[in-house]
Amino acid sequence: MSAVRWGVLTTARIAQDRFLPAMQKARNATASAISSPNGRAAEVAARFGIPAVYSSHEELLADPAIEAVYLPFPNGLHAEWIIAAAEAGKDILCEKPLVGSLEDYARVVEACGRNGVSLMEAFMYRFHPQHQKVREFIDAGRIGQIVSMHARFHFVMDRSPGEVRLQTGLEGGAVNEDATPSTS
């Protein structure tokens, strides 16, 4: 099986800290292109051995060698870029949350369906080995009858000025309606 050729749209911190290091370890995928209008793509490409660098996301999406794209944009930009990637015929892995509204969800599902591309939200837990082990325990009866399960996914929010997840209009999440820290 040949390696899937991935493009990364933006030089976001999560792409550099998580996605690209994992891609370097993958046997069935390779980071083949990166784009950024802010001029940082060449620096990140050099660090991770990515051969193609684009100064616009549209250029990367137009590259016929790229089969799939990773979208680590701020939340409020997800729908726009999912649709652009779908229109370009690229399979898509988008950071969470996929979109911020039912309307956007309908739009991205329609675009992906119309263009015959796959779309997946980047929730890492689906493939984590610890979950496979829990499934083995359940299937073997080692845990007993499951009545209820509770789980949490969270992280400490960086609340310093300029944090992209707290910028008004970029859909930072249900608890981030107002990015202004409380003074009480």
C-alpha cells in the first residue's frame, strides 16, 4: 500500500506539536505539502522535511499530488475550508469541533457527498490503544456488566492576549461566548 500524500493548511501550533510529529512516524502517510499566507510555511517545512511549500491554501488545494488535507484552522473557519477542500477533491481531517452550527454541518456534509470525499473530525480517542484494551476487557468479561460510562476531554485554556481560541467571531466553543476574562 502506498503512503497517502497529505497537505497541511496552516502552520498552527497543533499541526507542529501533534500532527506533523505523528505523520513522521506513520508508515502509510506522508506530509507532502504545507501552506501559510503568513510566510512561516517554509520554516515549518524545513523542520519536518515537507517537500512542497505554498504561500496560499488555494495553491495547496490545487496540487494534484495531494490526496488528503489536515485543517487545524480556528473553529470559525472550519466550514469554509472543509468546503474548499471538498471542492478540490481532497479527503479531509479537520480539527475539532468540526463546525459550529447545524447549518454549517449540512453545508459541509453536502459538499463532501457531492464531491465524493471523506471527512473526519480529529478526535484522537477513537484510535487510542487504551480504548482497544478496554474493549478487550469488556469482551472478555473482565470488567463485568457496563451500566454507565463517563469521560471528559479537556485542556487548560491559554488565556493570554492573542489566543486564537478566544477571539470574538471564531467560535471558540460554548463556554467562550465572551472572550473577556472575568474581573470578579
